[in-house]
Amino acid sequence: MRRVLRMSYLVAGLGGIGFFGMSMLLLGVWPGRTLEEQIRRTQPAYPLPPTASEQRGRRIYSREGCAYCHTQQIRYVGSDFKRFGKATLAWETIFDFPHLWGTRRIGPDLSREAGIRSSDWQLSHLYAPQALVADSVMPAFPWLFDGAPNRPRQEARDLLDYLDTLGRNRALAGPEADVHARDAMDCSADERRYAFGKGELNASPAMARRSGEFPLLPRVKTQPAGQDVYARNCAGCHGARGEGNGKGADGLSPKPTNFTEQEYSQTRLSQALWHGVAGSAMPAWRDVSRPDLAAVAQVVRSFSATQAEPQIPPPVLELGASVYKARCAQCHGATGGGDGTAAGQFPIAPTNFRTQRPSLAASLRTVRNGIEGSPMAPWTNELREDEINAVAYYVRTFYTGDVR
């Protein structure tokens, strides 16, 4: 009896060891080898390796537990394809070991994070997430900074550099690399559609766009829904009263717009809410319903302090027109539409004065001091005081309101 019992223990032990070994082979070694082979067959010729700073940033990302809440993998399912863009290819994580794909989406997927948010937004968000996103559950990382979001330590810069690599390699590889990967992959028709089908590589609804079609939002009356959406999504930067002094404004450059000093056409507000402001911390809000966007647009319009327009003497306007033609039209365009010959050379598009009119005080301040963090330079060393006054008056005459 003892001999039988001993043999049963031995058989059970050997069976357990064998099962464990087979599990390792089937669940670890074999998938790993398959993945390596797929990467070898589908990768482009020259994927861009990470820099030293980006490698340090990856370690910081891992150390701070970012993968607990953020995935880095767009799955081969319709909801992911619609929300984030084309599905992740195996070779996109060629330099990741161990991988940081993550398993939960408490925060958004970061597979295509490069290019979605500006650097100042990313740093401000790391420093104090709730200052920018009121209902965020992300913890703050103030130890990566020297007391302010615009004073990042090297670790914060490294982490930012790493975030800027996410999705970069596939964007750089271009359509030729996708053709090569598609031909080398053995997958279903649905998987091919999610990985290579029509649509944007990065479909993030927050990614700002310089141009493109946008819906013209209807004018609505101010309503509680608009106030709630504004408080949740906009007040962190622009302030509760639209004065550009929200809790998250300090770390941003250029600073958020002071809505009390601007008059907007409905066209301009529709464009800014749908496309964001490329080159700045202002994201797009395409994931917000159009009725809510229309309500927010009305909230923004309500902040503007409408004032009677002063009568400008013709000689002043003539001087302003002369200065504008010589100094401003190259960027802002001959008729103030933000479409000058040099407009495309700047990361932030020049103001379209036909759809946006600053107050006289804001116009004078901008000509004198410029706008920090934007291509708009100060002109106090180039223009006389009467020229500054004249051109500040003149640019306000371009405003046409809602003529599209």
C-alpha cells in the first residue's frame, strides 16, 4: 500500500512538473517565438531606436506604474479602431522589453500619444492632473518638478520624451511600411481592415488639426448643460469666468485665451471646438456631442464684454493699413484671414481677424508685447507708438462675424 501511495505521489509530482513545463512552452516560449517571427517579417527596414532620454523615460513610466491604468495597444476590434485609429502592429513595440501594453483603461490608451497633446499640456497634466481635467482620477507627480509645471526636472523631461515616442515609428514608416507588413501578415480580413483599412492612423478625438471640414454649430441660448460641460472641460485652463486664469493655466505657453477680451463668430468657435488649436495646449473636442459643443460655444460668447466701437479717424486707419501691409500681411493675409504667404511656416496658425476680433486693449497689448509661446513677436522696437496704435485699431476692422 505504501509503495502504491509513493508511486502515486511520484506520478502526481512528475505530472505537475510536466504540466508546468508544457504551460511555459505553450503560453510563454511558443507565443514569444511567434511574436518575434512576426516582428521580423513585418518590421520596416530602419525603425527609429529610442534615445538615451527616451529609454530613461520608459523606465520612469514603468517605475511610476503608468501601465496599471494606461494601455499601449489598440486592439483588433471595431470600438478601438473607431476611437483610437488603426490597430497596433507587433513591430511597433520592437524596442520594448519587457512590453508595457497594460491591461486596463482607467486612463486612455497611449499607443498613439505622440502628437496628440502639446508638451506644456503634458507637463502640466503630470504636475496636477485635476487642474486641467476636473474629473481625472490620475495621481499627481509633483516630485518630477521643482515646484511648478513649467519647471520640470530631468525625469519629467525624460518621461515626456518617452511619451513622444508612442506611435511615432509607425507614423514615420509611412504607407510603404504598412504595405510591407500587410503582405507579410497571415491574418483574417477583419484583422487586416482594423490594421490597414481606410481611416486615420491616429483617430484620437483630442488631436488638434490645422484645417479640415467642421460642423457649423447652431446658436443656442445659454443653458445649464453648457455651463456644466464648460466647467468640466474648459474652466481648468480658461477659468470659471473665461478670463484665461484657470488652475492649469500657469504651466501653459501660450496662455489660454481670455474670452472676455475676444469677440468670436460662430464659425470660429465651431472650428476651434471641433479641431482645437494646433500647436497649442487647446485640444479638439470631437468626442463631445454637438448639442453640448453648441452650448459651450454660447457660454464662451457670453463671456465677451461687448463695447461700442470707437470712431477711428481716416488718417489713423490709413496709417494702420500701411503698417499692416508692410508688417502683418505676410502672416495674417491681405484681408486678415490668417492666410498670408508665411502662415504655413508656423506651428500655430496666425489669427484670422475676419472671424475673431480682440478688444482694443487686447489688440494694443498684443502688438506691443507679442504673445509668449507663439510666433507673434513684440513690435515696440520696430514701430513708433502712433504706428502701434494705428495698426491695433486697423486689424479690428477685418471682423465680418458669421460670414463663412
